[in-house]
Amino acid sequence: MNACNIGEDALIRRLAKLVPGRADVVAGIGDDCAVVRTGRRDSFDWLLKSDPVIEGVHFTPTAPAEAIGHKALGRVLSDIAAMGGEPMWVLIDLVAPASVPVKRIEGMYRGLAKLARRHGVAIVGGDTARGKTLELHIFAVGRIPRGRAVLRSGGKPGDSLYVTGSLGGSGQGRHLRFEPRLVEGQWLAAGKWATAMMDVSDGLATDLRRLIAASGTGAVIEAARVPVSPAAKRLLDRRAPLVHALSDGEDFELLFAVPRRKKTAFEAAWSRQFRLACTRIGELTEKSGRLELETRGIRRVLNVRGYEHFT
């Protein structure tokens, strides 16, 4: 059996059975960030997250250096946003061929630094190593008031599903220029609006499956409500724009659930607070593990999937 035979999610589940935990771990493997608690009187829980960007996987050899750095840090900040947290400190491991120009490395760090300054993040260290491909591995620490982290597992049947921004077509350049939704995530957590939340990094179809698996629910998406990006509509291939919105990935928008009783109040509060679009795309259901797409009143099992490593 190889990793390609079982896929990313199944591999993670197998590895999770092999590693130890501790009593101070609030949420471990299986969420956007790990959540740990350092003491009974601590006012905050701590969010831990790591993520790589690898040439040939996450960016091309011709990608602008500053954009690579922006993406590398933005990915982990997006995960902290999905917990409702505030990013604090970052470590960077650089892997590079000996032949890579120093100016290219400096450019990546300029992109990292620019995004870090915008969100009050300190870059405090890391390591360097020689390797065959250019890679940045980012480890970040964030914080959130104790007990307020929004996990993937809190959704309930009847909760409304929302996404921020628009989806699809990220490969046209947005995957290098996205803005992590930190302010929006913190607002959702502080107001106790969201019962479950994650960021859309591997495509709505794949990431929503992960959210319903964690929450023990099903979900239905209304096709007409999915916010398809202009970039997805411009793509001239055989896939429909909706399929791109469901499967392309690297949107780095927030996907979250809001209790039915709060729906009207939430939508009014969001409109007052933000200019960013926030669209209700469906709801969680009692059909555990079943993801459906509703088109013109007819529901069918959604077979579209987003990006998955190894498969």
C-alpha cells in the first residue's frame, strides 16, 4: 500500500494513531490548528500551525519571489483565522538548492515580512538547509481567549453554511495574492457566531467533507448560491465555473456554520461590519457524512472533489 492508494486524509488518520498526546492538548491532529492550554489560570489558549510551500507543488519556478513569501506566511495565517485567533510568532525553515540566487531568497523574505508587519506578527527564527527544491516551511503560534477557538467539530444539523469572498480560479494568480481573513475570523469567534469553521484551501467540496466529518453531520449546498469568482468564469476549459468553485482550492476564504436561530441577526451584523461578501450556500443536515448539491430543487450526492495530496 502506498500513500497514493489511500489519500491524504486516510494517511493523516493512520499517522494520528501513532503519536502521543498530553493532557494540555485541547485539540490535536485534525483541525486547522492545534489548540493547547498552558495553565489553569491562563487567559489564552495557544494555536500551533505549520505548513510548507514547495516549488513545483505550491508555486512555479517563475513565480515572483515576494509572492512566494506572501503565500507561505498567508497559508498559516489563514488557518489561524479559521480558528478565530490572533497570530503572534513565526519560525521559518528554508530549504534551497545551493545555486538559488540570494536575491530570490531575499525577495521571499521581503514578501513574508510585509505580510507579517501588516498583522503584527514577529518572525523570530528558523533554520536553513540545502535541498533539491526551493521550499519554505512555516511554523506559527497564535492565541485566542481561553475556550473560544472555533473547531471544525461544533456544527449541528440545521446550521446555515457560509463562505466569505468568492471561489474558484485561484490558479490565475489569486493563490499568490490572497489576504488571510484574520479580522473576520476573530470577529466570528468573539461574537460566538460560528459553531464550526475552517478555511477553504483544498476546494469547497473537499474541505466541507472534512467539516461534516468532524461535526458528525451531512450538508447540502445550493448550486445557485455558490459565489463563483470572475476568474473561474473566465476559464476556457471543459469544466463549468461552478465545478471550478467547488474544486480548484487555494481560495483561502472562510467556511463556517451559524445556528439557524442566529441567521438573521448574523447577516445583519456582518453587513454592518464588513464590505467583504459573505454568502449563505446551504446548511448542515442529519445525514452524517453525506454531501449533496441541490440544483433547481433536486438534491444529488456531490461527487466533485477538490485537491488532495497523493491521489
